[in-house]
Amino acid sequence: MKFRGTRYGRWYGARRKKPRDHRVIASERNMRRTRLLVDAARQADPTELNHEWLADRTGVPLGYLVWRYPTAADLRALRSPSP
């Protein structure tokens, strides 16, 4: 069987991973999550907007949503346009 992935070791040489800036990765993830949440909140009816619905709709972890937006009023604030 032929291995088609990347191999490391004596046949192909050891390769170093690129250094990553974890602050940039976290910042991009937060921006992506916020964009997803705002878009989903604007599409939702005010009566169905809750943490569980938003987590199912966007794929953002429920624990993160409850931590970041603890009340229903915080979730409704996502619907309003940003300044």
C-alpha cells in the first residue's frame, strides 16, 4: 500500500512546522464567530432567539455562547447594527 500523505523521517527529511502566532489565530476565530452570530441573530425571529438555537444554527459551542452572552438581552443586542 502506498502512503500518500506527508511523511517525516529519514526518507523525506524532517520538516519543521511554521511558527504560529496564537494571538492572531484567536483574533481571527473571534471575528469569524462574531460574524456568524450576528448573521444568524439577524435572521432569527425574536421569539426563537436563544442560546441553544444559536449554537445549533452556527456551530459555536453552547458554553462559549452562555459565557459571552449570558442573558437573552445580550443575544438580542447582536441583532442591532454595530456603530
